[in-house]
Amino acid sequence: MAASCSFRSAVRAPPPPRGLAGARRAVRCCSSAAPTGASTSKVSTPLVLEVKERLEREHPGLPTGRSGRDDDEMILWFLKDRKFAVDEAVSKLAKAIKWRQDFRVSELSEESVKGLYQTGKAYVHHSFDINGRPVLVVVAAKHFPSKQDPLENEKLCAFLVEKALRNLPMGTDNILGIFDLRGFGVENGDLQFLKDFSD
């Protein structure tokens, strides 16, 4: 099972759709188009500035810089995802940046997730897909929720998404998620993990 997700930083993306289809797709495709009849840059530039100003005014304690409240690429991604609704983008973005800060995403490293990383349950493939996107592979049969710490699973997810995003070629903002379900059994089922991964 494969899914494409479009985002520049490992942030809390909008929740997946409810129901069986949402549970199967652990990564939501988050691409959006600019409003009809308008180019993205004409629409987005003033909106990016508006979001940036509101975040500075309403959430001055949030960090700045890469993946911070003044990161133009991340702001634009959230605007597109929220169909250019500024209020919704500000709300989601503030929550995402706060989560990144609290979860210390910038401090995650291969060493900090070494235990679960070595299981091979998830990894960034060394090759790109045919569209030039980094590939994140999750091997469901190697996930054992009763034996693995949920917090460590979330750290591994955040680390791997960050790693995949660092490998994005210029002009690309998508990664491909592949969920290998071969050998998947009841002992591997973990809806909470899927929810965390897709959030």
C-alpha cells in the first residue's frame, strides 16, 4: 500500500479521514491547489505574510527559523492544506510548531531512535521513486505494539519523516509512503500507531 504525502517538515498534519479507508492510509495526501483562476504566488504571498504576522502577534513564544513561525515554506504548505483559509492555517500551524517544540523534533537523531531503527520496521529507502520523491517504507510485520514503547515509535516516525524530507530534491514537496503488509498479523495491529503516524 502506498501513499503520497506533501509536506516540508515533520509536523502534525491534518488527521486522516475516518473509517476503514482512513485506517488503511497512514499518510494522507495533503496537496492542494490554489483557488481557481489565481496563481499560487499571487494568492499566497500576501496570505503568507498575514499568517506570519498573526503568528508573531498571537503566538510570540513559538520558535522562529526552519520549521518555526516565520518559515515561509511551511506557512505556504499549511495555507494550501487549509485551502488558503488563514484562520485554520494559523490554528493548525501553531499546534504543529508547538508539538515540534515540545517533542524536540530537531534533536532527534539516528542514535536517539537506534533501538527501533535497527528492527527495520521502518526506513527511508536509498532510492527515489519514479517521480523523484524520497521513499519511506514501513514494514508492518515488524511492529509489535505490546513490546515496543509508543513514545519511541512516535520518535522513530518523526525522525524518518524528517530524514525523508531532508532528501527532497529542489522543487519537490512530496514523499512516498509504502506500507508493506506482507506477514501482517493481529499482533502487529496498532491503530494508535497509525493515528500517530498520520497526524
